[in-house]
Amino acid sequence: MTDVWQKCISSSGTIRGVAIRCTDLARDLADKHELTGENARAFAEALVGGFILSSYTKEGERMNLNIKGDGWVKQALVDAYADGTIRGYLVPNPAQPSTGVTFDFSNEGPWGKGLLSVLRKRDDQVGAEPYIGTVPLLTGHLAKDLAFYWLQSEQVPSAVGISVNLDWEGRVASAGGFIVQAMPGATDEEIAGIEARVVSMTDLAKEVSIDRDPVHILSQIFQDMAFVILEKKQLKAQCRCSWDRVRRALVLIGPDELQSILDDIGEASVKCEFCTTDYKADRAELEKLIAETKAD
Ligand SMILES: [Zn+2]
């Protein structure tokens, strides 16, 4: 099995859906960020959420999902691109109890109260106004709050499901989800039918834990409603950082600040929050940068 999204539309053209399987990249990224247990689960949920958002972007667009809450996690930030690549990081809530404590999420979801923001942007158009939509975390459950975002900000009635299973070590064992949406022209009957099947799909966790092609999720949602697969896309984790970008960021600090870094520490260290790569500018490199900024 590989990480993919499967995108489909009903033959009537009025109901569209995407199902996602991203077990491998979610596990790898959580491991890289040294997240386990509920932190790993929350991070993988945010990654599935990012793919749900980016599955309907145009080529060259980036979706940035930023969740800030007061639950288990303080912040999760995910950049997802139309080409199926993703990167992200998570800031655990420092107030969370030590691992091993079982949380009661029956009243409020693990994300707690806070804000869910979505920023849609083209990285290749400098100065282009990004689209930003923000909604409150209503339930603390990411899938439900994403459905609310879609209705509130994009006026598209949607049902969202996200599931992450952990193994005995607290690592991601499987991660996936879906979004299904009513397009203009969808009949009440079609919407009611889809709603009923989404509600009856009580065991998404079980389906995701089988870890098979996500087309099976679509089959369960659409059932007797004929649908056409529009796209099957390979998903992967990919960061966009580079030494060149780090260098440009350092130049922006200015010659005086760079000089004091050189005098006090002797080297500059910049860690990418997304992929944890550590970029270092040694003494010689710093001197070169200072000379360049002074020359400008
Ligand atoms: Zn990076």
C-alpha cells in the first residue's frame, strides 16, 4: 500500500468525495518530530486534514492549516500542496499530563477550544493576496470542526471523517479519512442518502485500521450511488526549505545583529521547524554574509 488520495464524483455530478490513506508519511513525520501517543495522533489528524483541504486546490496552490487550541495540543501547522506533498509540525500543550494518562474526550474533543485557520496561497505569485478563513473550534474534534469550516467559509455542505490508530508503542499505525460534499444541484434525496451512510459508517477507525486502498471508504459512502474516480494521487512528505532560503533569512537580520552573533556565539544555527533540518553558518560564512549585507 502507498499513501494516496482517491478523488471521485457521483455520476450525477452532484456529490464529490475524497478519501485519503497517509499511514506511512504520517508515521515517518511523527517519528521525525519525536511525537508519540496523543501527540502523534493529533499530528496525523492534522496531516489528514491538510490533505482534505489541498485535494481541491489548483496546481501551484498551497493550503496552510493552522490549529490553535487549549486541549492536548497547543498548535498544529500543516502546509499541503496541490501536488500531494505536505509538511507540518506540532507544538504540544505544555500543560498536558504525562503520557500514559487516559483522557476523557466525551464532552469536548482533544483539540479543546481555540481557532482553526486556513490560508490559501500561491507561492509563485509574490504579493498575491492570500485567502484566509478562520472558524472557532466548536467541538474540539478536528473532523467536525473542518466540516464546519467548509460550511462557514466556503458555503459547501460537507461531511468529514478522520481516523488515526496508534500501535502499542504509541506510534501511528494507520491514518486516513474522507470528505464528501454536496455540489450545487444535489437533490435533497441524494444529500439525505449520503448523510445516512456517513452516519452509519460508525467504524471509520476500523476501516482505516485495515489500511487498504482508500477507494473502499468511497465505496462505503456512495454504496449504490454510481461514482467515477477522477484522480488517484501519490502523497508524500516534502519540505521546501533550503540553505539558500536560510541564507536569505539571515541576510534580513542585518549586519549589526549578524556581527553580534559572530562575536557572541561564533556561528548561526537555524533549525527548520517543518523537517527538523539544522542549517549552520560557521564563522567564515557569517563573515561573508556580513560583508554582503554591508555591500548592499
Ligand atoms: Zn525544512
